[in-house]
Amino acid sequence: MSDTPSLRDAALRYHEFPRPGKLEIRATKPMANGRDLARAYSPGVAEACLEIKADPANAARYTARGNLVAVVTNGSAVLGLGNIGALASKPVMEGKAVLFKNFAGIDCFDIELNESDPEKLADIVCALEPSFGAINLEDIKAPDCFIVEKLCRERMNIPVFHDDQHGTAIVVGAAAKNALHVAGKRFEDIKIVSTGGGAAGIACLNMLLKLGVKRENIWLCDIHGLVYEGRQEDMNPEKAAFAQASDLRTLDDVIGGADLFLGLSGPNVLKPEMVAKMRPQPIVFALANPNPEILPEAARAVAPDAIIATGRSDFPNQVNNVLCFPFIFRGALDVGASEINDEMQIACVEGIAELARATTSAEAAAAYKGEQLTFGADYLIPKPFDPRLVAVVSSAVAEAAMKSGVAARPIDDLEAYKQRLNQSVFKSALLMRPVFDAARAAARRIVFAEGEDERVLRAAQEVLEETTETPILIGRPEVIEARCERLGLRIRPDRDLQIVNPENDPRYYNYWNSYHQIMQREGVTPDLAKAIMRTNTTAIGAIMVHHGEADSMICGTFGEYRWHLNYVNQVLGGEGYAPHGALSMMILEDGPLFIADTQVRIEPTPEQIAETVMGAARHVRRFGIEPQIALCSQSQFGNIACDTGARLRAAIEILDAKHCDFTYEGEMNIDTALDTELRSRIFPNSRLNGAANVLVFAHADAASGVRNILKMRSDGLEVGPILMGMGNRAHIVSPSITPRGLLNMAAIAGTPVAHYG
């Protein structure tokens, strides 16, 4: 633990305020009236009880058990703190439960037990089986933890997983797999020297055996020196399994010629002169916390090519169990696994290792800004905040459980399961699916005006991976190349991307000449046209769409919306196209809510409002949603004489005359639009069926304000703004957009006009 007073005070405040602890229990069903009470408790609850009595598997259907894990400890070996007892360990166990929830959506109860006898502790844990879908044993000292886990696994028909052992082993296995990949070595050929004969150390060695290391090539040392055949001091069967027939006795004696040092012991155990005895490009896993067996700089002083991992977050390659336990439990729970077996653990190793070798996600890059997240010696395992972990690792675990025969509820469609897992971390995934499906059916060319922007580069790579679209970037090739290299992206300008270089492109004459022809009667001279086609990437993108060299353009990652709109409209307006509104889909906890017009027209006329409503209806249907449109104002069905109300009422008259095939109503307050019961009292003959899912305003300030409030105070995720009226040939995003947001916009831009009318 750190002695820094500021960190200590901050940590204590974090745990105390605004309410003590890190967990709460929340109901998942409504409890608002007598009807709810009758279903949740007596008499309705009896029906669920009887179904479970008839078939115990129904517990996963009618209760939370299938998504509930117990984190169980007696506090006898809390990481970095030792035997502090059950009560003092509670903050750690609460923290573990929070990690389960945040990273994998798994509910947990932390259970701290005053029991030091391992067999009695196992009895208590086994008695908990009816309550939980799985058990996570935590911070139980060795060798007691071996006994507790063995007894529980034998007697329980749900997964029992001692994370200190197996979670550490899985992450070490993934890191070792990739370290050997970097070093060009193989498990079956390497010599391993390990310090630490505790639960984690033994489990790591057993995992390395499963991955192909030969037992005779493992040399285990502890505080008493080498574990050798015949040694009596501080031995147990788990250590004895790695005893060597040797006269050597110390770590210094056995370290020579080692390929991998695995430390799970204490600070400064491994000396620089020992590292110097290891083979070239030594792999040093110094995992003691908080102070490792050797500091990375000390190891590199004698072996500059060393590949190093620690247990600390301030050095590269932190071996952190959070890469494993939420996701292995997620996969196990989802298929109703009766245990977590070797096949599932190895699948977890493979999934973690594979993800590190893939391109880093934009979300992980944002969470670890400034760090180099490119696969190699300093990036062997992914970061915990990589949102792809849950889908990649959990699906691999679920598949292994099914193949090994321990899944009580096999998953029929693993790809659909992966998509559901992605939806749990990418809020837009489910709603964007029909748009992505339509985009995959077309091979459209999308030009990004700000092609040098990091978010655009990350989005371009995802466009290539997830769609059939061709990304075109406007930017300097050498800048794009350098940034792709720095960001660890696989895409390269000369291989994967079309590049338009504003400083030197053979189409320059055609571009400026076209722009001049369009704008010559708007005061644009040839010299000005030339200057704009050298410096204004939005205008360049619009000209490309005008020439048919791109099907759609995306701009706006910096700058003001209407500045971009001006150039888009100059070049692409006309011939039946004119911008008539910006539509934002806000994804909220209880579903999507569309807002218009947020950007294009500040005070639209009734005709323009009607146009916006019709455009919104078309675009909402692209997401597979039937529009229920409310025209919103401070006036409510004519009760206030105000300008916005008058314009909205006039717009409704226009819409009525057009006999539209979607539902709309107004003018009304926002709460009336969203609250069905309130609306039925105020205006019982409303056309809306249920809550409105589209809000259209008569002033851009109101629409934009609602959009921003939902984004900043309701954790709303925005998809858009979608520029309506331009035939899907151009979209202008906001400067706060993320790479995922740009990918979503690329999918929208990648859908042919025929798909939305």
C-alpha cells in the first residue's frame, strides 16, 4: 500500500462518501402498486417456486441465480496485506464485486467468513450452492486454498474458481504465450525458473505445463531455496510435484540459461547479475506486489532486450487478474457450466493473447492515453478497459465449455451470442445492426474530410474490418503513415486506403475548376477556388462526391457545424437536394430517443418543420423502429399563444394534408410526449401510441439543448447528427464524436439511398 497521504485520504473518502461502501442492491422489476406486489411476492411468487421445485434448472429462468456469483474469503491472504481477517478484507471483496459488475455485468455478493479451518470453510461454501450460479474463492492462504477448492469442486455442481490461483495463471499464460511469440521461442523448449511456492505460483506453473512446458525444465525456488527431491522443510504435495533431482540449492545456482523467470514472491529477489546469466532476450515476469522481484530498469541495465512484465500499473505489461475472472465467469454462467475446467481456462488464455495481437481498440487507447498500445515486448496482454474482452474471451470460454461437455445450457448461435456481449459494452450495437447489415450489402466509398485525425484513422480501420465500404482519407500521406504507426494500427496509406493529398494530387486542377464553375457567380475567383481546394478538406470531400469519386462524405471532427454545412450545401445542394434538418439518436438506459432539428435551421418555418418530421420518420425506420413523433413546444395543444406553438400547429396541418404513413402528434410539452398516462389525462384522443420516440422542436436551441443535456447528464450515447435532405451524400458530425461514433456514421453513410427513401 502507498504511504502517500493524499492517496490514502482520497481512497478513504472514495470508500466513505457519498455513502459507505462500493455496492448497493437494486430491484430489477417494478414495485409501484398492489399488482406488482402480488406478482413479486405473495401470492404470485409461489408460481416461480413451484416451477423451480419441478425442475431445478428453472432457477436460472425465474431468479437472478444464473447471473449471481459469491466472492468468498476468510481474509487469510489478502494481496499485499496478509492475514488481516474476514472483516478487514471486506473492502477488497466489495471491490472484486464491482469489477465483476463493471467489466462483465455479473452480480455479486461478497461473503466474508470467520473460519480458518479449511474443511469447515469448504462446508460453508458448499452450503451456499442454492443461492449462486458460481463461486469465486478469494484471498485464502496456501495450502488451505488448495483444500477448500478441491472439496468444493468435488461436491458442488456449479463453477468454483480460486482467482488467486487460476486467474493469475491464465493471465500469466497469455503473457507468456505472447512473450515467446515476440522472442521467437516455444513452450516445449524453454527453461523456467520460478520463485514463490504459494497458490498463485503453483497454479502458474501448472498452467505452463498445460501450454507445453516440460516439467523437467521447471526449477521452483521459495524462501528456503530450490525445491529438490528429498527436501523436508516447508513442503506440501503441490510443491513436491516440481522437485528437481539436483545438488543445486539456490536461485543463483539455477538461473543460468533460463529463458523465463517467473516471480510471485517478494521484492528484490532477482538480482541484475542473475538476469545476466539468463539466455538472450530473457523473459522476466516479476509479479510481486507492490514491489517486484526486480525493477524493469535494473533488468534492462544488464539485458537491454529483456521482455518484462510486472504486477504494477505504472510499468508496461501489468499482469492483472481483471483480464480474466469477469470474462471466464461470464462465459461459464451463460452456458450453465457445472465447472471451470482446463479447456475453458486454456480458451481464456488464447482469447486474451489473441486480443493483444489485434489492433488496439479506440476505447482502450482513450482510457490509456499516451501509452504505446502496439503488440510487442511492451504490450503483451490487452488493457482491462478494452471493451472487446467480454465478447472475445467469454465466447471462447463458452465454446470450450460446450465442446468439453460441461454446459447445461448450450448456446445455439455463438456469433449471435458474441453480438449480445458486444451490445453490453457498445450501447449502439443492437440499434445499429440493421444499418450495418444494409451497409454490408453495398460497397460504397466514404471520404473522411479530416483524414489525419486519430479518431478518423481508428474508425477507418474498423470500417475495413466491419463493413464492405472503402474509406478514403483526405490528408498528407506521410502524416497518416506516421500516425498509423504510432497508434499501432494495421492500415497503411499505400496499401489499405485511398488518400487525397491536398498538397499534391493529380486531380487538383479538376477539383478547383469544378468548385470555381459552381461558385463563380457567388464571388469565388479562380485564385480563391485554388486556395480552397488546397486548404479546405470539407470542400474537397464535397467535390469528390460531386464528381462521383465517393458516394458519401463525413466531416466535422473539428470546427463549427454550419461552417461545414456551408461548403457541403454549396457543392452538393441543388438537383433536388437541400439540407433540411439534423437528427440525433440518443441511446438512453431505457431505449433510443431521436431529437430534431439540432443544427440546420434555427427557427424553421411550418413547411420546414413538416419536412424535418418526414425526414426523421424515414431515417428512424432505417433502425428498424416505427416512429412515434411528438412536435414539442412550451404550448400544449393550443393552451398558450406562442410562436413555436403556432408554427408547430401549422406544420401538423401540412402533414395532415400529405396523409403521412407514420404517427405524429403535437404540439405538446416534452413530459407529455414521454409520459403516456399524463398525455391520456391531458389529451385523451392523442394519435400517439405509447411514449414518443422522436421529439421535433421548432427552434434549434431547444433541440440542441435537450440533446446535450441527455448526453452530459443522462449518460446518453449519440448516434449522429444525421444530415437529412442530402440523399445520404454528406454527414457532419460533432467535434466530441468518438471513433465508434464515426464508425456508426460510416455505416449510415454506407447505406444506399434506396434503403431509406
